[in-house]
Amino acid sequence: MTFGSKSRGGWFGLAIALSAATAFSGAASAEDVPESLFTSVGHVKVETAVDGLNYPWSLVFLPDGEMLVSEKHPGRLRRISKSGKISPPIKGLPENIYAKGNGGLQGLALDPDFKTNHRVYFAFAEHDEDSPENAALSVARGTLGEDRLTDVEILFRQGPRFEDDREFGGRLAFLPDGTLLVMTGDRYQHELVQDTSNTLGKVIRINRDGSVPDDNPFVGKDGYDPRIYSLGHRNIGGGIVNPDTGKLWVEEFGPIGGDEINVVEPGKNYGWPLANWGVHYTLQDIPDPPTRPDLTAPIYFWNPSVSPSGMIFYTGDEFPGWKNSLVVGGLASQSATHLTLQGERVISDERMDFGVRIRDVAQGPDGAIYLLTDEAAPNGRILRLTLEKPTAETQAASTLETTKQ
Ligand SMILES: [Ca+2]
């Protein structure tokens, strides 16, 4: 990934400098995130809701307001009380979690009927019993009790496996029809992604028990794994179903200058590695998407790259100006980006720099936005973003901003 240290909106960079002068208080060290960020909707207050986690990867809110968080390494699941207390590791996870590099415990999703069946779905890198370096993405579900998962069963195993710790993908989402989508990475096997008999660089759609839905796009077609929903993805870092359209939106880690947002439709081919914006890490050129109209181009891409992570469609009331827009985490860019949408087009891109890698984004029941920082214990944190009530000082800063544009 390239390190895009400057946001593209010049006014936004100025706003950061202004808020740094007015809002950073106390003995802030270089590692500290800002306490406040100036954005298009006002000052965003940044608080640490939870700390002490080890590489937190995915966050879901339980119906009672508690959080469930996966820790990538060494592959642990934690429940976090409303007061921020982290539970001991939840027991009952599979034994053979491959917790190296990009691997470990990854995406979480609650069953659409969680309130009655208490089922949790989780993605993880799994190694062979007899070959601890040979790993692939797997998905399982279990029933969540107070301190353990029971009835754990494997629903999906990506194939083939490789002795490589890169690009597992690992996000999960449910479609409105209750089927489960598994977003996989290409395991850095670029040349194998267009092979429709494997599950590298694919979105997978399965029933909640792991069986194949009859209406999957490639059911009965020779040479296709029938679990494939879409293909030609590189490494999906985030994915969520648009609450308005019911379609999956994903972000992919691209090559240099080619991170993408794709709107996923069944049976479509998103082009990797035949076409993509940007260039390979070897600097070798890649055909641009318009040269391949037979493939589906992204609706948006970043240059410089941000290395996108988890994402949400914001639907809460805390940030009225961000309703129905995307908020996307960034790893190498150490940021989160707010994207204003018009249908399936991105019409503005506003980056918030946190100075720490952001792995996942979630919306709380309170409408606040929660971010997971990609850091080792004791620094792995959950940040909580809310909108600051305007004060005389912030009003003056906003007026100054407006007059300078
Ligand atoms: Ca693509």
C-alpha cells in the first residue's frame, strides 16, 4: 500500500491544523489519537471506549447493548459490558486457528434470529491438523452462552490452502433473505482468482447451515463451485449490505493506487487480476477497467490507496448529516473516510486522520460510530465518535473555515 499522508481536500487539511491548535489538550504523545476532529458536519469528539485488546478485528453489538469483539491474534472472542469491561476469552472456539500475519480470528456476524437462537457466525484462518503452516479461511457458527460457544460447526472452508499468511479476506454479512455471504481474499495467488473451481477472491453465498442455496448464480454450471456469488476480487477488507437496496457493497485492497469499492451483484466478475486501477507492487502495469467492458468496474477507487478495512452505511441519529452515507476504516492511511453517496455513486470523500490503523467500523445502538484500532495489547482500542455540541470557540472556527474557502 502507498501511504497517502495528505487528504485530498485542502480545506480539510487546514481544518485538522486548526482543530489541532484548539482541541488537543493535555500531554498528547505521538501515538495518541486526536480528541476532536473538525469535519463537514462539525467537531467530532473522539473517546476511548475500551482499551486493552490485542489486534481487535470485528465488532458487533448484541441486542442488550454489549459488544462482541474478535481479536485477530491469538484468535480470541471477547464480550464487552456496557461499562467497558472486557470478559475473559469466550471458550469453545476451534483449536486450530492459524494466527499469523493476516490470519487469525476475523469477521463476526449475528444470526438474523439471534434474539431467539443466540447463534454467532465467525470467520477465521484455519490450519491443517497435521500441517500447522497450511492455512485457509474457514467460517463456523456456534451458540453464544455467558462464557462459551457451544454446538460449534464449520460451515465453509476456502480452498485450496497455502503456506502463506496473506490475504484471507474474512468479512461476513447476511443478505435480507437470510443467506450468509463470506468475503474471501485471493491469498496472493493472483493467477488463480479467475479459476471458478476454487474459492479464492470470491464472494461466497451459503445457507445458514452451510448448504448451497438453489438460486446461487452458478448452480449446476460446469467448472464452477456452486457456492460462488461473485468473482474476480482481490482481498476484501470490508463489506456490508446496503439497507436501502439489499445489495452487498465491498471494499478491496487493491494494488498500488487501486483500492476499490464494488457493488456486488450475483454472477458478476469484478476483474482481478485482468483489470484494475493502479499498478502491481512490482510496478508492472495492469489494464484499466474501461479496457475490459466484459468485467464489472468499481464504483470508486482510491489513489493514493487507503487500505480499506471495515465499513458501515450510517443510519443513526447522532450524525444527521451523515445519514445514508458510508464510513470506511483505513489501515495504512490510519484514517476513517466518510463518503457521501448519490445512489451507487460516491460524490464526496472526507478523510479523518486518527494516526492509528483502523480495522473495523460499527454503528452503536446509540448512533455513535465505533472504530477498532489495529494495535497489539494493551493498546488495541475501541474509539467512540460522537458529534460535539457547538461552542462559541467551535462556532468561531467554523466561521473562519467558511470564509477561507
Ligand atoms: Ca476489481
